[in-house]
Amino acid sequence: MFDQITVIRTFAAPRERVFAAWTNPEDFAVWFGSSQVTVPQESVVLDARPGGSWRAVMELPDGGTINWEGEFTEVVPPERLALTMTDQPGEDPGAPLVVTFAEVDGGTEMTLVQHAPDFTEQQKEMTVVGYKGFFDDMERIVTA
């Protein structure tokens, strides 16, 4: 049993553009949560520097919301981002995740690794499905 989630995606876009999708609020509001939810751009704060915070609000189809937040722990444009992420603001510092961006023929290979020792296998599977949906939407904006 692994204590992490890994999702790898290749985009037909320069790594600077894929990296920017993580650090630009306008882009982040489009792909974070996928097309299944709304993330109002005004709810997105991305202080992409070590020690900088981030937050976003997902508005769900049923009218509910999820408040996300975390902290950037490492920012090396356009190669690597490390941050925490939680949907329990103020209660949980968040799961660490690292995103790397590698140049490959025809674009960028993005690898996301999230520390998830307390996730059940079902939670891990659902998280991977969610990220894949996020990255489908990311692909539309980075290749436009």
C-alpha cells in the first residue's frame, strides 16, 4: 500500500505555460475543480513564493461550497512547485504535494505527487479521478 498519489500528464504546451496555470489566478479558477464546479476568480489567492499562502472556493452544483487553502513551500519556476492543500481551513495544515514540470518532445510532462497516508484506497482512487478531470480542463487552457 502506497502512502501517496501520483498523477502524470503530458501537455502539448511549454512548461512555462503549464507552470503558470498553477500560479495565475485567472487560469487556476478555470481548471481547479474541473468544469463540474465553479471557482470564482475573486476567491482565488495565489501568493506563489515559499511561505506564501493560497486559497480558492469551489461552488458545487448542489449549492454547497468547499474552502481550500494551503501554503507554498517551494517555488522554482518553471520546474517545481511544492505546497500544502486542505479543505479544512484552520484545522488541518494540509497534505503536502509536489508538482514537477519536465520538458519532453512536444511539450511538458507534469507529475503531481500528493502525500496521502491517511487516505483509504477508495479516497486515493477518487482523488486520482478528480485530478484527471482538473487536468482535462487545464489542457484546454494551456494549449489554447
